[in-house]
Amino acid sequence: MEIVRHTIKARLYRNHLTTEDLDDYTARVSSERALSLEEICRSARDRGGADMPVEALKYAAGVVLNEMTFLLGDGYAIDTGHFRASPRVRGVFSSPGDRFDPGRHSLLVEFHQGPILRRELRRARVEVLGPADVEPRVDRVVDVRTSSVNEVITPGRNLRVSGHKIKIAGEDPANGVYFHSDSAGASVPVPGEDIIFNYPSRLLLVIPSSLPPATDYRLKIISQYTTGRKPLNEPREVIFDRPLTVK
């Protein structure tokens, strides 16, 4: 039996993929904050015993990561033992003579865990913390044009949003769906008529065609929706925790 070296905490969420009357749940990891490359290198020095200054570790790791990125761009697969990464073309080609069209197709990289990571995960204990709170949240966004999940979004095309208590409701003029990017200096609302489906657990909307390219868009929902008879007195804001990309 593997020695337990880690503890991963998880909360339970009702499983909406099954019939809603069934009393079953799925577990979602209560993720700690994302670590930067510098923080990982500092941990490698302090915990892992790496006999190198943090800046030297960061430089060497950056060189390797940049080279892997370059090679993936040339179509190579990468197998580090910790993970395997490989380029993938997504989209439908209409005929044998059809060519790659960025408007209909996308290029992405898929990652799969390798044997070293699988072995380490066998040493992790999962601590279930019980049901999660009932605060509104966005779980997943799917770009209908490219089928990209929580990643690329296509201006002018449809976006499926799933979550909990995300229905747009109430009379406050701030209520609605927004796409915000710090790097692009944009905070663009979705017109009300472009929200096609508006349900507590799912939205279908048209992504604003005016979004400039950026890699740090955040989906923001402002609403007074509640399960009670009356809307909330003040709007409540929900921000999806995954950055979205407009190419």
C-alpha cells in the first residue's frame, strides 16, 4: 500500500447530469490558489532540496517550458513521465480537400497524466468536507462554435454556461452578463436580447462580436436571482474563475 503523503480536500455538489430527483453528488476539489513558476522553484529549493538559487531554477525551468511550447507548435508530442502533451485539431472538415480554417477549426494541446504523476496521486488521501455551500457559481462554459470547454470563446457565436443560481433576474440596471479583460481594457455587456436561455443552472447567450483579442477574459454574472419568491435586495456578482481567450 502506498504511503500517504498528501491530502486533497473536496466538496460535494449535486449531480445535475443525472435526474434531479436523485440524491447523488459529485466531488470537486477545493483547489488551493494557483502557484507561479517562481513559487514552484522556491518550493523545489526549500522543500525539495534543490541545490540552486531560485532565480537559476526559474531560468532553467523557463528555458525547458519555452522549448516544449516551441516543439508542440511544430507538432511534436511531449512525454516527460509526469505528463504527456500533444497538439490536437478540433473541428469538422467538410470534404477531403477542405483546409484548416480558424473560423471553423481550432488548434489546442491536450494533457494527460504520466506514470510519475499517477504514482504520486496514489499517495494522496481525499478528505470530503461535505456538501458545498449554495452560493451562486459558474461551473463550465462551452463555446458552441469550437466545442472548447473553459478556454476559447468565439465572438458573435453562442456560449453555453452551466452553474448554480446563475439566472439573470431582478430590476437593477447592472444585472446581466459581462466579459471583462484587463489587458484589452474591455468590459462588454451581453445585450438582454442575446441571452437566449436564462435558467438557474444554465444560460445560452451570444458572445458579443465586439470583443478584442485577449487571453484574460472573465465571465461575470450580476443578478438578484434567489430561490425565494422575491429577488434579492441588492445584485450579487459571480465571476468565473477560469480565464477565457478570444483569438
